[in-house]
Amino acid sequence: MSDDGVEIPHDRLPPATLRRLIEEFVSREGTDYGHGDYDMDGKVRQVMRQLERGEAAIAFDPRLQSATIVSKRR
């Protein structure tokens, strides 16, 4: 995480809140899911797996009072 953001463990969020955050993330333009077509549920499952494997994280910006999902791949 950057100095401006705080990592929030995905398992600390209520399931409904986590799902809404992931849905908002995957509905943005330019999000890449590789080859193939995915419906919303498929995209949510894919991001959830990335969070569970530690490949992605939830970053909270206290200054903006907003959260997003970021890649942890290097």
C-alpha cells in the first residue's frame, strides 16, 4: 500500500459490502479480465479469488474516504 492508503483485509468487510465494492470495481471501464466474456457474477468471483490469494487488496484512502481494489502483482 502507498503512504496515502490503508489496506483493509477483505474478510473484515461484511459480505454484502464486499460484493458491492467488487461490483463497483468490475463495472468500471477498462478493467481487464483476459480472454472471454464474463457476466457480473463471474467477474465478482474472479476478483474474490484474487483477494483470497493475495493477488489483489482493498485499499482505503482516508483523505478521500473511498476504497478501491488494487493489484498486488509485481
